[in-house]
Amino acid sequence: MVLPFSKRETGILIPIVEEQYFRGYLLPKIPATGVKAPMAGSVLFALYHFWQPWNYLSLLLISGVLAFTAWHFKNYKISLYIHLIINLLGSIAFFLMVSKP
């Protein structure tokens, strides 16, 4: 069941929760060494968005950047800011597409 969310929840609240869980909590607990941990985290993040199979490749690539950044700097906040910017740009692009006559 998909619940209706406002732009505030989908654009700000959900990315904060996703980043705290996937990069802040889960990524440090993945028992892989080297870059295998961020790669595994990227796959899990893409699979978490199971209702968007057409986005798996882009989710995997973007999530890879986010996971590697959080893993490398040992801080998920950088990936959080990137995630928020990506969502903001996506919302702007969507608005521009639907507002054209």
C-alpha cells in the first residue's frame, strides 16, 4: 500500500530516515571488507526501492556514490546532503515537466 505523502515528507523527511538507516546504521554493520561494504549497501538500498524497477540502475549508481562517500568519510551526513540535493533537483524537474502546457 502506498501512502500519500506531501513533498515535505518525500523530499526531506524520507531521505533523512533513509540515510540514517542505510548509511548511518546499516553500512557500518555490514561484515564486508574494503569497498565491498558500500557496494553491498548500494544493492540493499536499490532493492529497498523495489516498487521502482525502472530506476534500479540509477539507484544503484547514485547509492554507490552515497554509500562510498559515507563509508570513506565515516560520516553519513555528506551523503544525506547529496541525497537531499538529488531529491530537490528531481522535484524541480518533475514540476517543470508537468507545468508545461
